[in-house]
Amino acid sequence: MTTAQTAVSASTTADRLLDGLASSIADRGYRETTVADVVRQARTSKRTFYEQFASKEACLIELLRRNNADLIASINATVDADADWQAQIRQAVGAYVDHIGARPAITLCWIREAPALGAVARPLHRRVMRDLTDMLVALTSSDGFRRAGLDPIAPSIALILLGGLRELTALFVEDGRDIHGIAEPAVTAATALLGPH
């Protein structure tokens, strides 16, 4: 097997394990999930798991890192930088809601479970919040916002907006409510923070 084939095989194995963890989280929740559950879902062995990840926590951190990277990519792909600034807000919120709706248990795990991991998860949390903040700054630097005479959002304000959105998201998922119910409050809050003052 060539080096490239080995890398693809390892990547495919890691992907299956991450999917296995995601499935088990959706079924049982993260705390109740064991490595045995993950490998059963992935149809592989514990030995294979530990060849890819040092621990269940390491597997979770990679799952959450990828999930949040996918969220950012989805929002960036959906928002039309030339559209009116208010339309861009609706597009971004719509992409966020669609992403959360597809994997609510993973989002809830990121918001509620990952902080409980302590120092091991702190770099992930800081990186994700920085990446999301940078995304909001970039989105509000677009032509649609500039045409309206609006300045890009300050990183500290972006962080406040994201923190509120995370908590609202967690409450909706925990209560089993339709995640689409966060869309209008999110649009209203974003419009108030990003719009003319």
C-alpha cells in the first residue's frame, strides 16, 4: 500500500469512527456513549479506534471541530456578499438553523458537554469561537453591508451575539422544540446589533 493509500484508509477509518460517535451521541448522549458503542456503530474494533484516537474525548473533539468547520463553510457558501445586508443576515441564520437541524445532538454536545471536558476541550472552544467571530467580521465587511454604510461588527460584539445564539440553540434542542423557532429571534438580534445605530 502506498503512503497516499494508507492516508486515505486512515482518513476513511477516522470518518467511520466519527460517524459512529455521532450516531451514538444521537441515540444515547455523549456521557452514556462508550468506545464499545462507537466501534459497534462504526463496525470496527477497539484496537482500530485507539489507532486513530487516544480517547473518547479526543474523538469527540475532532467530531466537534469538523462539525463547526462544516457549519462555517455552509454559512459562507450560502450568504451572497452582494445581497442587501438584511438578506445576508437571513441567509446566514437560515444556514445556521439548517445545519443545527441536521445534527441537533452534536450541537448540544458542543454547547453543553464539551465545556465539561475542561482543559482538554478549551483550545477547541477558543478556536471555534474565534473562527465564528472571524466569519461574522468577514461577512459584515461585504459589499452589501458597505453599501448600507455599515461598519464590520467588532469582534467583542460578535462574541456576544454568538454566545446568545448558542444558549438559545441549546434551550430549543434540550426542550425538543422545532429549531426553526430560533430563526426570527436570531434575525432580530443580529439586525439590531449589526444595523444602523
